[in-house]
Amino acid sequence: MRILLTGGAGFIGSAVQDIYIQAGHEVAILDDFSTGNPAYIHPRSQVYRADLRDAAAVERIMQEWQPDVVSHHAAQIDVRFSVAQPAADAQMNILGSLHLLDAAVRIGVKQFIFASSGGACYGELQQIPAPETHPLQPISPYGIGKVTVERYLHFYHQTYGLPYVILRYANVYGPRQGMTGEAGVITAFIRAFLTGQTPVIYGQGTQTRDYIYVADVAQVNLQILGWPSPLTLNVGTGQETSVLELYELLRQLIPTKIRPQFLPARPGEVARSVLDISYARQVLGWQPQTSLVQGLQATLDWYRQVLQ
Ligand SMILES: NC(=O)c1ccc[n+]([C@@H]2O[C@H](COP(=O)([O-])OP(=O)(O)OC[C@H]3O[C@@H](n4cnc5c(N)ncnc54)[C@H](O)[C@@H]3O)[C@@H](O)[C@H]2O)c1
């Protein structure tokens, strides 16, 4: 298949790119490299350097590449930035997505895959773990952006017949992750441990997340290609881990005597987050293959290499 992958120079997008290319698909990446890294681009990927806020550029690229599938992973992913500058966040995450959707309809894309966020869309959980039917009550502009694009997908599907898949990711972690993301705490802890700095815990460390390894996320993206629309799937592990538990797990992998520093909890972040993944299991026969300890070890090995 011919795939246009936005955000393909980023942490998750570049892993999705690699698995697509390995499977024999043709991939073009649309990225402005604001957080993405040119080093993560596969030699077989076509690259379009462009900003999704530039509607004319998006249109030109879509017309030129004529993808069967659009996989939309580009985003402004910093929740705190979205709280501080909601308009700038919306310009990228909402308007940028609309430019892509409009162009996708015009060229007759066969599948539009959207990287959404379980943690950010569901808000404070009323049901644990949260199924796909959980109410959408985002508590940050970042989450509002994800829910809004999901609603637009429904609209474009109803009105223009655009087929779509929404993947609601839990907290993705692994090699190549930056520190601003939703699962940035793992990267932040590893960096602090490896460089002898004091790790920071916001709040009391009792907040929980569902941490999923990036290779397992890439695998879902591969399995979902060509799947009948519309479909919304949680992509997580179904396991809840607190920041303190994570800290202890990492301390066992990287022995250290450094004590963490506790700072006030940050606005726009939920107390608990864990996704029910039984639907993805049932529909796709998919389930994560990497345990948290295995994933942390692989992430640690990668950081040891890059920080050398
Ligand atoms: N990391 C997580 O835990 C997580 C969880 C849920 C959802 N997501 C979603 O998955 C996607 C990928 O996240 P990530 O963690 O890999 O982030 P990332 O920052 O590593 O990747 C985002 C990519 O988008 C590009 N980009 C940003 N703004 C752009 C613009 N205006 N035009 C073109 N390209 C632009 C960046 O350069 C980067 O390559 C995002 O949509 C994010 O919201 C991530």
C-alpha cells in the first residue's frame, strides 16, 4: 500500500514507519521536524518537510503522493503547552488535522488512521479500566483537540464516506522518545538516573498510567491496515502502574541512591489512567507482547547508547 505518515520523524511515527517498510509498504513522511529527528527517517521513506498548518502544502503533497492510507501521527504533544497556549495547540492539532482530512477526501483516501489518546480523551476515569465506550471528558486542551478530531472523523465519514480508524493510545514509551510526551516520565527518570541528576515526581507519585511499549503500538498500526471502517480501539496493556512503582522498577534496573524530588502536581493531568484492551484483542487478535520490565530494559539500553 501507499501510505502517507504524518509525524513519521517522531518517536511513535518512526517506529510505525519501520514496521510498514519492513512489511513491504511504500511510505512517505510528512513532518516539520519540530520535535522529529531526521536520523529516524528510513532510507526507503520519501520525505516531505512541511507544516500541517500550511493547507496548500498539505494539499500539494497529498496530490503528489496519492496515498491509499493516511496515518496521522503528527501533533503538538505537550499537555502543559496546550494548557498555556490553547489557541496555538488548536491551530496545530485541530486545524492542521482538518487540512489533512480535507485533502484526504479530495483524493479519495481508502483509510485514515488517527493517533488519538485514551488517557487524554477519557479524563478522570469513571470506570477502571476504561473501555472505548467510556465518556469523553478531556481535562486539557490537548485532550479536547483529540476528541474534536475524533468528532470530525465521524463527520467526514458520515458526510463524505471517508473510512477511518481511531487508535486511542495509552502512555507509549520506548527508544527515541522525547521528554515532553505523555509518557515522558520514563525518559525523564532514565535520563536523570544515567546522568546523576535528581529525578522529579509531580504530585505524590500515586498517579497511575498504562505504559505500553512502542513496538507493540507499531504492531497494531500494521494489523489495522485495510480494516473495515469505522473503528475505534484502545491500545494499551490494561495494567495500571503508579509513578512510584515505575520509579522503583527503574531503580532495580539502574541501582542508585539518589532520592526523587517531589514538586506540585501539574494542571491538566488525570489521577488514574488505564485502558480496557479487550476489544482490540477480540477484533484484531492483538495483544501487547512486551512486559513493562522488558520494555524498560530495552529503553534503558537505548538511552545508554545515545547518552554515551
Ligand atoms: N507518546 C505517547 O504516549 C502518546 C500517547 C497518546 C497519543 N499519542 C499521539 O501519538 C502521536 C505521536 O506522538 P509521539 O509521542 O511520537 O510525539 P513526537 O513529538 O515524537 O512526534 C510528533 C511528530 O510530529 C511532528 N510535528 C509536530 N508538529 C507538526 C506540524 N505542525 N506539521 C508537521 N509535523 C509536525 C514532529 O516533528 C514529530 O516528528 C501524536 O499524535 C500523539 O498525540 C502519543
